[in-house]
Amino acid sequence: DAQYWLGDCYYNQKQHNQAIGAFEQLLINYPKSNKTPAALLRSAFARLAVNDTKNARLYLERVIAEYPAAEEGSLARMRLETVPKSK
């Protein structure tokens, strides 16, 4: 949980690259964490904030595929509709 909240703190301080790194550490070190769906979603949001739409879409699609019934899956579906497709 602490790793997720570290990323969340960075995200809220608009330190998006640091947030991405913190969320990635959670995904690598604790892939079965109960915070994994939220970390994937927040990582996608952080990537959007730094204009990495290609990877943001990939993360949103992953949340939808892996956690379709979770709140994060629903939020990812809504957000994905507004993200432009990469060229």
C-alpha cells in the first residue's frame, strides 16, 4: 500500500514522471497487490499528463481487460473514450 500512496503523492504534486516510476515499482514488486488496478489506472493518468497518450491508452486498455468489473475498469473505459488514438 505504501508504494501506491507514494505514487499518489507524486501524482497529486504534479510530479508525474516520479508518480509513473513509483507505480511501476508497485507493479513490478507487488503484481498481486490489491492496489494493482488503481496503480495501473493512475499510471495511465500520469502518462496522459506528460502527453504519453500511446502508453496511457495501453494502460487503460490493460485495466479494462484485467479488471472489467472493478471500479477502475469502469473509470478506465470512460477515460479511454476521451484519449485520442496515436498515429
